[in-house]
Amino acid sequence: MANLLFRKLICNSYWLKISIFASNLLQMKRFLGFLVFTFLINSCDDGDISIKTISFDDVVASKCDTKDIIYKQKNNEILLLELPGSTFINDATPANTPIVVELGSTKKVTYRSYDGTVSALNNICANIPAATPNVVEEWTATSGTVQITTTPILVPNTSINAENATKISKYQHYIVFKNITFNKPDGIQLYETFTFGNYFTTATTLPFAFDDQAEKCTSSNLVYNYSGSEALFLELSPTLLSNTLGVQSAVISTTNKVTYRLFAGGLNTNYFCTSPTPSTPVLSEQWNAKDGVTGVSGIIEVTTTAEGSGFKHTIRLKKVTFKKGNSEFYLGDDYLFGSYTN
């Protein structure tokens, strides 16, 4: 009996030691796991990685009047884009072919936060920036590109008497930063794509303020109508200008051209029908009518009637689209160019 009790005591002691060893081993594993976790946490914080998100998605972009700085401002934050004014061209960019600009010493992107509400006009655009509020954090882009996609904004042209006529009111420049790296006080931050947003420029106004009195050069087949500093030129084939009663038509082509020109100064009759073409006033913009399609678009229609001992020629432009570069506008379904008598 005693011998049996002794064996049980030995066995219980053995299993107790094993239990204690297993418990200690489990605690050691937990402790080691905690050490590893702590090490990983600390190793991730090397002082260079500090993520802060900046967003100006809902903010309208503006430009300084006297500086080539486009900015977005909200409360105590401001995002600046410094590019030469010539970068933004009032013309549509081809599809999937944005303007690409490399950031550098004269082409900059900067983010700033202040210790109070900032005023772009006083703190950024002024020749002598205001002393307050103070800049508390500044990021400077050290590399990356600026991509600009430009689109003309068309609106109805109600100032001319032609149904469905349109005009370009402004140009939308959609700006995106690609692979931009910011140098921050606590390290660097990289954006593969950062959307700056839309910046708008005003389109040149094309008045089309012509009356119905056209004129024709006696030495050529040029018919023109002008008002102030603008003019419409028609270089037509002789068949369209014949003294045959009735209606004749042709589509715009290399034989029958329609051109709109806007000048830097006022015009008078001495400018037209002169060879060589006078150098003043200086030409500002030229828009050429697109070639037409018979019965569809780009149609020149001439109606000839008897006028006393002569003939009156009334010219209408139907479904004509003007183009300059990659930008276009529609002159309307039926536009009266004017009439002349010979």
C-alpha cells in the first residue's frame, strides 16, 4: 500500500513539473511575441514616414493679377502652382495628349499651412506679403510633372441672329500632378496622382457685330463685311458671283473660302482690296470655316435679284463651323453674311 502511494506521489510531482514548464513556456512565447510586435512598431517609425492628406477638391482655383501663380485657398491652408502664363494656351488639347510640364526651379508646387486664416491676395499675390499669419508648415515639390488638359466651354450665342449658334465663353484647364514628391519638415511624401483641379481662362470675345451691308473688291472675287476691328472675308468662285437671277450655292472648300479675322485696331475700307495686304492693323486672331459637305454643312448660298439697272447679291452662310487650332464654334443654321450690289 505504501509502495502504491509512493508511486502516485512521484507521478503527481512529475506531471506538476511538466505543467509548470508548459505554463512558463507559454508565458515566454507571449513575452517574445510582445517584444517582436514592439520592435516592428518602432522600426516602422523611422522619422521619415508621416502621412498627412491634403485636399482642395472643392476649392475654386484663382490666379494672382500680377504674378504667374495659380492658387487654391481654404481657411489656413493654401496650394500654389507657379507656371509661366504662356503654359496655359486657349486651345483644346488633342484627345489623350495633355500638355506636360516638368517641375523645376521656375515651375513650382508648394503647400503651406498657417497659424491663422490666410488671404491669398495679401499673403501670396502682394508684392510685399503681409507679415501675418505665420507659416507653420511648408511642403515643396522636388520632382514630378504637371499635366494640363484644355477644353473650350461652348455656350449659346444669343447676340447673333442665327439659330443654334454657339460661342466659346472660356477655356477649362484640368490640372493633374503626376509622381509628385513633396519635401516636408518631417520627411518626404509621394503622390502617384494628385488632382489640382480646374483653372479657367477667359476666351477672346468675337463680336460678330456686322450689319447686312457687304462689299466686293472690283479687282478680285473677294467679298467682305467689317465692323470696328473685325471682318468676314469670302473668297468665292466667279460662278457664285455671276449676274444670274435666282439661287446658287456651293460648299466651303479651297475654291470657296470663308474667314473671320479679329484685329488689334480698327479697320477702314482702305485695308481691303489692297495688294500687298497692309501690315496695320495687326491681326490678333483668325478663324477659318471648315470645309462643307454637300447638302449637309458648310454651305454658301447666294440669291441674286434685279436691283434697278444692276443686281443685288444676298449671301447666307448655312451650318458653318469655324475652327482655329483644335477649337471650334458653330455660326448657326442660317447666318446672313450681307448683300452687295453691282
